[in-house]
Amino acid sequence: MPLDPALAGRTFAPTEPYLVSRERIIEFCGAVGAELVDSGDTAPLTFPFVIAFGAMTQLMADPEVGIELQNVVHGEQRFEQVRPVRTGDVLTGTLSIETVRTAAGMDMIATRTEIAAADGEPVSSAFALLLHRGEASS
């Protein structure tokens, strides 16, 4: 069954605060093969994905949305940086569903996650396109 297009415009609660530490930046760099900058005090430009993924988890776990994780493919990801992520930042992400459409038996869910510092300062916007295959026909 296709996802409900009326999900477009829905915004989820902010993620739990995430403390950015030098250790987490180093760990992220090791996982993605990124080079350390400033001895690990400044995160790579893709680091906000850590926060965005937490927000996406809320989306995928919500039974009202109807996404089945085993049927999801991450189709696209991009970031708009406002400022670098640094050691000591405490970040949250708030995900909104921008569009939901169906084509060729796939639901395409476009999301935007606004990542902000504890004081509300914008840090990054993460945009993702998730492809969700509906139930298989019998």
C-alpha cells in the first residue's frame, strides 16, 4: 500500500541533544575515511548525517507513517552548511517531510532535517530522498 501523500508537511519532534566530542569526530572520520581537520576539533562536512540519521529513525519507526525499514533504500543525500560542526557543540535535528509521491511502485519521501545548536543557532540542513518499495504482490 502506498504511503499517504498527506504526510507531506509533517514535522517530528527534535532529536535528543547530541554532544559533539573530539572522540566522536575521530570515530566518524575513521568510519567514512575522512581526513581529520584541526586535530579533530572541526567535523567533516558530512558529520551532520549523524544527527539527521537520528531524526530519520523517528520517521521510520513511526507506525502512522507506515515505512518498513527492510523496504527502504537511501536514494539521495545533500547538506547545506551554515557553519562548521565543532567539538563542544550540542546538536539536535528536526525532521520534516517535504514531499511524498509514488512512481513505478516506489514511494519517494523527501525529507529536510534542520540541525541546530543548543541555543537554536542553525548549523546545517540535511536533505534526503528515501525510496520505499511497497508490499510485494502475491
